[in-house]
Amino acid sequence: KDKTLKIEQYVSARERERELLDSLKQSEIANVVTKGLNPNVRMKDSGIPWIGMIPEHWEIRKIKFLFKERSEKGFPNEPVLCATQKYGVIPQSMYENRVVVVNKGLDGLKLVKKGDFVISLRSFQGGIEYAHYQGIISAAYTVLMPSKEINPLYVKYLFKSHPFIGLLKTCVTGIREGQNINYDMLRNNSIMLPPASEQQAIVDYIEAKLSKIDSCMADLQAEIDYLKEFKQRLISDVVTGQICVAKP
């Protein structure tokens, strides 16, 4: 009993560390996509509550001028995609909980190109997903094609940042779990736009930082999984009599 209690305490401590790292990751992304990499840069008030202060040389642009809706259909030979909040937009064949692919009506699905964004309806974890692959997706989704001024990877991180998710929650229709992102509302809002070279520098910084944090989180998760398995083995060995428990 003492051993299993110690293991549980150790697992809890490791799980808290993992949560702290995840929180650090989210705050780091939010900070650099909205404020940039130079802490000493001159700032200005964006005039937009969810954005607040931004570097003086950044622009503020309406979403509708930075993205075009893509609605091309008639590509039945392209792979069928699904929009996931965990992995972005990927082929259905790669998705862990994959649904049965319907092979009819593929002509009516919308084309998605790599680097596009798909509004996956739900707002609670972002809901605007980056397309890692070209393919076709349900016509119920809004597909957004970024303009040449935008680095899609910069916007991918912006769209998953807590401040932007706060904005998304104000652009929904429906109630409670049924809330869907309403693009007609969202498109009239603005986002910050750093110069192209700075967008790339922010992406490079985030990816380098994330790979370190993700590596630490993976190590912690492996340790947590091992400890949980060890605890189960210990309990099983005691129950089946393979370990003799001394009586007081």
C-alpha cells in the first residue's frame, strides 16, 4: 500500500510538471505571436481590446482582406481530409479515430490546398485548422486561402493562441456545445500583421522552443506511463500472491 501511494504521489507530481510545461508553451506562443521577439521595441495601442499593445511597426488588418474563401469542387480523385483540433487538417486515412470514408458524392467536396485553413466549426480549442495536405473536405466547412502577405505558419500559431481563441468565442452561433464559428462575424475582425521577415523569425523561434518543450513533455509522459504500468504490475503481483506481503 505504501509503495503504491508513493508511486501515485510521484505520478501526480510528474503530471503537474507536464501541465506546467504545456501552460508555458501556450503562454510563450501567445506572447511572441502578439508582441514579437524584441522586448525593447517601441509599442503602440492597437485600439482593439483582444490585441492590446503591439510593436509600433506592425500593421492591423481585417481578416476579410487577408484571406479568400476557396470553394472549388470537382476533384474526386484527391484524398478525403478531416479537420482535427489535435493534428490540423489531415487525410482521413491517417486519423486515429477515423470514420468510414464515403466514396460517393466526392465531386461535391471542397478542394483544400496545403497551407490553407479550414474552419472546423467548434471554437473551444481554436477551431481554425491548418491544412498539412492537399485534398477535399465536406462542403459544410469554410476553406480559407491566405494572401501572399501572410506566412501561413505564423497565422497557424496565432489562430491557436489564447488571445485569438478569446476572439473566436465572440464569433459563434448556436448554444453551449453546439456553438459554431460564424465566419461572417469573424471576417470583419482584425488581426496583427508583422513584416514578412518577422513572421518567419517568430515561426523559427516558436518551432525551436516548442521542440525543446515537447521533448521534455514526452520524457515526462514516458515516465508517467512507466510508473502507472509498474503500479499495476505491483498490485497484480500482490493480488496473485507472487509477492508475499508480511503480516504485522
